[in-house]
Amino acid sequence: MRRTVFALAGLVSACAFTAPALAFNTSYASHSDGSVYAAYATPYYADPLSRGTSGAYGEELRPQATPVPRQLVQFDTSYALGSIVISTEERRLYFVTQRGEAIQYGVGVGRPGFEWSGTKTVTMKREWPDWRPPAVMLKRRPDLPRYMSGGPDNPLGARALYLGSSIYRIHGSNEPDTIGQAVSSGCIRMTNEDVVDLYERVRVGTQVVVLR
């Protein structure tokens, strides 16, 4: 896909704020791909994710570097306004804002053996979602917890968009360093900041096209 980058209005100014106080969390958490890690004295910033948006846990987020900056680009004119297109090869997600134009986000995608493609529909949206590992994941990793409540350490991150009746989601992440990599069990990962931005734009019923 050939694209031309535009300046995304308001993005720079929205990021120009005084940094909040730095704090630390010490905890254990599970990755969405089934592995478990210990987050010892992990720093986070207590910061509202977007203007006019607030939620549980005071929107407490760890600092997250975005390998691919959120930006407006020229895009394929064949996709409808408001649709989502994901290129797993490029590790990019595009939200179509108007004909021939889209907002580009960096994403993490399924690791080898967990890639997929097709067309889905957003059937549900959740803020700070709970996580219940699917049966196929528990079969691979029976040591995983059967349930994890939503929050900053949850592997689904700040927001989740559920895709059809599948086990796949577009969701935030407590592992921002994995964005841009192929490491998940098929879900599409975003930084918490980016998934909140996308969440506010997307409605239930939105078409999601996943390309290999």
C-alpha cells in the first residue's frame, strides 16, 4: 500500500502536557499469548488517556513508546468510511476517515502459526476489560488463571474491541514493547493510548478487514 503522511490535527498539541508524577507498581501479570511475567517496580504515569475520557483505575498507564506514530495517511479508496483495515505484514492498522484517507496505527500481530485473515465485525466494546483465557489457550497453558479482572496489569489493556464470535480482539497491552512485533496468539495489540483513540472512533458494527 502506498501512502502519503499528513499532519494529524491536534495530535501534537494533545501530547503537549506537563508530565504527571511517576509512580511504581510491583505485581505479576499474564501475557495475552499465555506466558506469565513478574512486573517488579514497573513505573507508570497516572494520566487521562484522552481529553474528556475517564475510566476505572484513574486510567493509570505505564509509559508507552509507539514504534509507528499515529498519523493521517493517504489510503486505498476501495474501503468504506469508518472501516478498519489491518495489514499483518506491515503491522499497521488503518481507520478509514474518508475516501482515500485513514489514520494509521502501529500494532502487534499473531506470531508464526497464529496468523489469520478475513473480514469480521466489531460486536462489542469494553473499557478495561476482564480477561478469560480461551479454552484453546488453556489447553496449551493449563497453569494460566481462568480469570483476570480489568486493570493496568491486565494483558488486554485499557480497551478491547471484540471481533465477531471469534476469540480475537483488537486490544491494548501491558507490554508496549511488543507493538510492531509478531508475538500474540492472533489478537491485534495496540498501545493503550492508541487503542483508546481508536475506541472513541469505532462503533459496534464496524467492519474489520484483516490482510496477511
